[in-house]
Amino acid sequence: MQASLINITSVVAMNFEDWVADAAAGTATHASGFSIRIEGNPKDPSDVYPGKFPEGISFVDQARLLRSGLEFLAKSGGSAPKSWQSSPVQDAKSEAIKAREELAKHFAERPDKPDRPVLSLKKKT
């Protein structure tokens, strides 16, 4: 009879709340060395770039670590830094877009627009 050896590694409880954030750079680093970089608003990032996960961590703990890091960044970030907020150039573009939309609306609802027959699927009696 062969005896099989089972390698049992000791499981150390990881503190998922041990993060250091740099809100200006959009990064957070865990005590284990795992880091996350985001783009966009910390509360609703447009891109998330996770680093390499620590070795020996389960998939469930990887997901938990990633989620806790994103939550930490959202809490520490507060509002979006100025680099992520709209600039005067974007505001000017939005004003130009609004002007074009108003012009298109005026063109679509003009009074001299010819009447066209309407297709109806209802039976006429």
C-alpha cells in the first residue's frame, strides 16, 4: 500500500483592507505587492489595469483583492481629480454640439416642411 503525501500549506489570512492609494496617479498598492492602476473617475473607472497577483492566492481571493482595491480607490479618490474632469476646450465643444443640435431641431421642425403621406397599417372603414 502506498502512502500518498498531501502537501498542506498554511493559509495565512490576508488583510484585504491594507491599501495605499495615490489618487493623483490613479493607483493603489496592497501590502502584498499587488497594484491596480485605473483611468477615469475613481468611482466609475473607464479602464482598470491590475498588476500581477501574489503567488498562491486563490481565484476567489484574487477577485476579492481586486474588488477591495477598486473600492479603496473610490473611497480615497473622493471626486475625480482635475485631470479627469472636463476642460474648457471640452466645454466649448459641448457648446458647439448643442448649437448644432438646436439647428438640426429647428430644421426638422420647420413650418414650410411639405406634408407627406403617412403609412398606416390600420384598416380604413
